[in-house]
Amino acid sequence: MRSCGIGKDIASLSFLVQFAVHRSKGKCSVTHLAGCCLLVVEDEALIALMTATMLRDLGCTVLGVAHTLADGMAMTEANLHCLDAATLDINLGGESAVPLAALLEANGIPFIVTTGYDDAQFLAAFEGMPVLHKPFLAEDLAQALMHLLPEPKGQSPH
């Protein structure tokens, strides 16, 4: 099921309000994520910007933001040597992100699926992957990243 333009506007506005509340409360502190390099793949510019900012607030390095499948594929291929993980919207302007998910998986790069959809059939291609339903909070993103990128052995929390 595809969302209509008004639904996307309302979802973006809701995401913006939650983001503003998060920013006013201060940044999340997840020390073992500091320096992790991520790619944000999201076709909605406002959501991409907020996701990238949340990641930076967590101490991550955002290597780039891709708004299309082609850009996501190119940016992934160009950064295979240093990419730790990605956030991946499953519908990029009407194009399925399945080819990009396959590229990430083939190269051992974990990713978080981000979506405004809740149709189980639509999400079936991403079974087993962590899913964040938009709008999501920075705390949700941090939790998903901690499961995706566990704390390195030998490090203890401060």
C-alpha cells in the first residue's frame, strides 16, 4: 500500500516534532558507536536530514545521504572499505531498495530498515533485519544500532 502525499507530509511533520523534542532533551550517549561510519538511504529529504543528525548526535560519522537507489548503490560501492552499517528506507521514490539490501548483505554490511509501511508482505523481503517504523526516536535508532553493532570485546561501559 502506497501512502498519499498528505500522509507523507503528516509523517514528516510528526517526525520533525519528535526530533525537536529529542534535540531539546540533549543527546543520547552510546560511546561504542562513536566513530562508526554509516550511510543514510532515504528519499524524503527532511527525514534523511534528521536521521543523519541523530546519527551524528550518537557520535557516528555519516559518510553520506543517498536519496535514490542508484545513489545508494554508488555510495555503497564507493565506501565498501569503510562502511560499518546503513539505514535503508525500503521504498525510494517508488523503487524497491531490495537490490541495495542485497549489495549490503553480500558485503557483510549490516543495515536497519526504515519504513512508513506496516504491510507484512511489503516487509517480507527484509525479514530478519531490524525495522524502525517512521517516525522513530533517536533512542530507537540507538537501540537498533547497538544490536546491529555490538560493543567490541574488551571494552567496558564508562
